[in-house]
Amino acid sequence: MRTGPKKNIPAGGGFTLLELLLASAIMSIGILGMVASFRYFNVGIQSAKGRSLANNLAQEKIEYLKNRSYYRVLVTTATASPPDDNFSPPMNYDVSPNGEESLVVGGINFKRRVMIRKVSEDPSTGNLEYRNWNDPDTGLKEIAVFVAWFEGGNWKKAELRNLLENPDRINLSASFSGNVKDLTSSANISSAVVRAQENPSRYDYTDGDGNYYFDIEPGTYTLMASMEGYFIKTRPAEVIAEGDALSGRDFLLARMSSGTITGTAYLRDHLVVYMVTGSSVMANGDDIEFISLYNPTTSAIDVAAAAGNNLKLSYSGETGLGHDVSEFALNYISTYVPAGHYYLIASSGSFIFKGYSVTADAVYSTSNSPPCAMSGPLLNCIRTNEAGSVRVRNSSGDIIDTLGWNRSAAGKLPSYYEGSYKSVTNGIEPGGQFFRYTTKSSGSEGSGSCYDTDVNNANFFYFTNAIFRVLSLSDGYKAPVTGTPAAGGLAFADDGLSSTVSADADGYFNLKSVATGYWTVHVSSSGYMLSVSSAGGTSNGFVHSLGNLVLSSSSIYGYVSGLVTDVNGIPLPGVKMYAGGAIGYTGSDGRYSVTSPEGENNVAANYQTYDPDYIEYSETGVMVTAGEMVSPAVDFTLTQGGRLAGWVTTNGVDPLPNVPVIAVKGGIEHGNTVSGSDGTFLIWGSGISVGTYDVVPRLEAGEAATPSTYTVTLNAGETIFVGTFTVTGAMGYISGSVTANGAPITTGVLVYATTGTITGAPPVLNSALRSGVVAYYAVSSDAAGHYELAVRGGYDYNLYAWYTTWNGQTPATTRKDYSSPPVTVVPGDAVTRDFAW
């Protein structure tokens, strides 16, 4: 075997093991970096995809809303409460009437929300200002669409806004201006409100020099100026034409005269310890002790039931002596305490005390010994010459009342007490007596003693030798005089001038600057309230004392008050008022006071046009706090008005529902409504004052009404039937869902409705096709798997849908149809047809 010469490998021509290892490490680091980078590339692509889809969904909703009739784009009337705090600032959005949509597109879950608000343009700055949903229509709406989705551990959103303008919108082309001064001092009044009563959305607040200015549509207006602490003033109605700038519309406001209303408020919501008497030797040698309770409430209180004690009485002596009684065992003679009665618990069922025969209502059971000691045949539980406490609880263990006393001579303190203990030298002595005040610092056997500030040392007398007789059920009803002072309670009047005050520690309140006249005073504390009418006076500086007041009615409400007048400033009695669901009426002086639930409420005057001679006005966003009067007062000036009625039909026989109808006066829309299921409509309430109106139906594209307008003159209190509108070419709607295997189709389905027949592929909707006698309508379903077609009503339609899927590069299209029977669409009606693959 032949072999060739051996070849040597050149030096440096190969790799050492160390070099190979280093090269592998470097390559690994590079590959790992590429893998990590791929993750971020993927995240970036996914984020861009979510943002792109969200923008498309928002734009889709904007276009859908802008393609609808102005009057059928519904303004938001209720928003999310609370707003969505996943965003900063929190996202506020519509929950009624438009609501939220949940969409799944491209494997991502989206929430699509809207907020549609009335806006007006400030002509001086060009800025947009938001209006309340129930303000008169400004002819301009802002559409905001929010699309939210969760990505990468965070919530994200896309937001688009656009404006929708009423084609009949009238711009502000006139203005009012003037000054407001104090009638007496001629000083300028700032922050007064000057408002055009026929169009309450037009107003201004006076500046520091008392001047105001606001733009307004041409028309006839009554100006009203109001300011807290002053009487309302109006100017006679005047006409303002396009381009007019009416200045010098000044007001002199008169201050309200005032006086003071005082009173002392009490609560009577719990049983109290009235008397505790220590060991007292009777004439027959019996050693008697007793505890007397008093019921100042308006209801009977059950003391015992079959299952055990409803009221649990306990005694605590000095620490370490073992004299505590955790709960007295009692033998009951009576098991309840009527309102205004005393209840006596004693060591004996009957005895003579202070010359009176006494019958106990419950007697100590001998099972209390021990810890009680026997004194002859009777028990001794309240130990004399000791500090101690008596406490009453309910069946749940909640504390109702407590009396505690010390023994200062030995430095001994009670185990429990209220506020500060009753200070005595030797504890309760033999024959000693604790007696609750009837009123502050005074006592009486002839009344119900229930003065209770939750401070033992300030609520009880102590006598080393008893001087007051003991009372029980047999002594009958004893009227309470005071109670627990409503310290910190709120007092306020509905005069519109005075401010809410707080009661002091004794329950006393001093309500100053109350307008002259007679008002209702409301006092509330700890969930209880009392309203006192006819409080006040007629002369400047009057003082009216209401005396002692007992808060006995439960309250979870606040109060709204104010004045209702006509445009001449004359008070209107008997006007129906609404505040957060509560109803009230103005008095003979035009004043009202209505309880209202806590929170943000709407307040309306002449609610539901109760008096057809006047229109309804409302104030939104009035914040009410439980137990308080809203300040400043909510005043209204009502203008005379009536109602406009009519009917909408397609042929003089069949009604046409859901047609918007507006009432226009002087080129300004003052009211609108929608025809009902029977085709009738009624325009009334806020805005429909007396005068001449054009009543006009607002139709969809392709529709026409005969006649197009009715012009009528409305007088106070009238309900005018303006006439019948016959609408031709009225539209109806076909809508539904498109699904594949039960899931919404998000990629789009082409839907056709036609009065003819389609045998093959969908035809091209060109001018030649549209000019024929056969009607064609087409739409593509949206990303939520929903479609809606607006079609001319009064016809039968064949309905076709084409759905395309892909197998790699190859499309496959399948068709579904509703043609046998066809779909009948009534004008103004909506028909649902779903397609499923």
C-alpha cells in the first residue's frame, strides 16, 4: 500500500478549543438578542394593529351617526356612574339612550362608547360650550366616540370627535347688555344672573362692575335679574331684531328685609335611666333599692320576650370586689314600657317610698345572689359607699344608656359612664338618690325626665337623702319636656335669603337674616327631622322663638326651595314642583319647599305642564345634601304656554310612528317630539309659550310631507290640533345580525334589499340600475356583525346576503336570502332578519 507524504498544518491555520468556545458564546448572545428583539417587534406590531382597528371602529361609528337625521342622533341623557377610572382623566360616556357596544375584531375585545352633547358657540371667542341635555336645542351637537381595549397590562383608547349641525340652525345675531345695582346704595352687584325667560339657555352673570352681556337669537324676550338676598326683578318683554345690540337694559334690585328665628331641637330616640336609689330602709324594716327607666319615644318598648330579655340591665361595682352583675335576672310584672311612661325595677314588688305606695314593674330574681348580697329577705345589688355604674343594652348588646358615679374620697372610678361620670364623695350612700334632669339643670316629678347630653355629670342630680318620689307604669303618662339635644343639627328656612346654621351643644339654633314673611323651618339631626310652618315675621328685625322642637321623623332627604313668579314678578300659587322624584306645590306667596333625595337632582316648575296656562321649566344638576337646604334657592319665572298636537300618516289611514316634529317661533326651535305608535304627536312643556309657531316634520332623505308646514297661533292654556301630515316615500328599516358558527362575522357581509329578484352575483349599483323601476338598497355589515338598511316603506323586499371566506389564496362566497316569503316593510317600522352560516 502506497501512502503520500505527510503534510504539516500551517501555524495559525486552525482553531484552538478556547477559540471555539468563545465563538460559540458570542453567537449565542447574538441569537438570544435577536430572539428578545423579536418579542418587541411582535408587541409593536400587535399594538399598531390594536390602534389601527380602534381608529377604524371609531370612524365607522362617527360616519354612521353623521349619516342619520340630525333629530335622530339622540343626545346623552345619562352617563356612567362612576366614570371609567381605568383612564386619566376618568372616561365619562353614554349609558342612555345610546349605550355601550362590545366588539371582537381581529381577536381583540373592544368596547365602543359614545357621548353626544348639545353645544353652542361663543361668538366672541369661537369656543364651544356644553349645554344640558334638556336645554333648548342649539342646532349643534358634538359626537364623541371612544374605543377602549386592554393591551399589555394596560387599558388603551382611541377617541374621535366631530360636530353635527342642524341644517336649519340659526346663529346668534343679536345681543342684550346692561348693569345691575343695589336699589338703596346704588352699588354695583356682581354675580347676579340676567336671563332671557323665553330662552333660559341665554344668560350671563354680572362682572365686578355689575355689567352683563349675552348674545341671543332674534325674538321677543323678557329679561329677569336675580341675586341671593335680593328680590327678583323683571323688565317688560321687548322685541330684538337681527343685528340689534340692545344696551342699557339695567336693573335696580331691592334687598330683602330680614329677622331672626330661634329654637332648641331635641331627639327622643332611646330609653333613659331616670333614677337610681341605693339601699333605703323602709318603715317596716325592708332594705329597698331600685332603678327607674323612662321611655321618651313615641312607641312602646318591649322589655322582655319568651326567648329572653329585650333590655339587658347590668351593674358594675368597684374593681376587684366581685360585685358586678353582668345581666340582672328579673321577674316581670309588666313586659313593656308604653311611650311617655316610667318603668320601675326594684328589689321588692311593692313598698312605701316618700309617703307613696309603689308597685314595681319588675323584681330582682333571687338567682342574682351571688354576686348580689341578701339583706334580710331582699337582695342588695347596688353596693353603697362604692363607685359604680348602671347600664342598659338592647338584645343585640348595643348600649342604650349608662349612668356612672365615682367615690372621690377614695379615688375610686366607675367602670363605665357617659362623657364624664357623676362626681360624688362617698359613692352612692344608703338612701342616696341619682335623679335625671327634666330640663337643663332642673327636675320635676310631674313631667318626663329625659334630658340627656351623654354627659353623666351634666345630666343628673345627686341627693345624699332621696327627695324625689319614684315613678312606675302605674303613675301613667308623663309628657317629656326635652330629650337629647340635637347638637350639631342643621336648621334652615325656605325663604331663599338665610343660610343653614348648626345647633350648639344644647341643641339651640339662631337662624339669622331670615327674609320677612312666613316660611317653613326645617331642622334635622342624626337621620331625624322636623318641619315647622308659619315661622317668621313681617317687620324688619323680627324675632320669632319656636321653643323646644322634637325631631321625630326619619330623614334621608335634603331640601330644595325657591320662588315661582310670572314674567311680571307676580308670585304664582299652586304650581306643581318636582325635585328628584318628590312632588310639592307653591304656597299663596309663590314659595315652595320640596324634600329631595341626596345627590344630583333635576328640579322642575309646573311639572308635566300641570297648569296648561304656563310652560314647564327645569333646572338640572342641583346638588342636594341630606338634611340640608340647597343654597342658593332655585327660583323660576314661568311664561304662559300651551300644547301643539297633530297626526302623521302615510295615506290618511295608516299612522306613521317615529317621525320627529318641531315647533319653530321667530326662526327658533322651541320644542320637539316624535310621533307615537298611533302617529299622533304632542309638543308641550319647556319652551312652548304663547305665540305663533311653524310646526314642521323632520323627514329622512327621499321623504316629503303634505303640507310641509302648519302655522298656528297658540294662546295661554290652549291645546291646538295643528293638522295632519301625510308623508310619502317614508322609510322603514331592515336590520339584523350576521354570524358564522354562532359567532358574529367581523369581516363584513354584503346585504341587498330589492323589490326585484337577484339570480346571481350582486349587481353593481350604478346610475343605470338606480334609474329603473326596481328599487335596490345595499349595505355592508359592521365589525360587530350587525347591519341596518334604510328602505322605502310600503313595499315587499327580497333580501340577499353574500359572505366571503378564504382558503389560502382562494376566496369562496356563499349566499343566503329571504325571498319566499319576501320581507314586508311598513313606513316608519323596523323589521329584523338574521343571517347565519
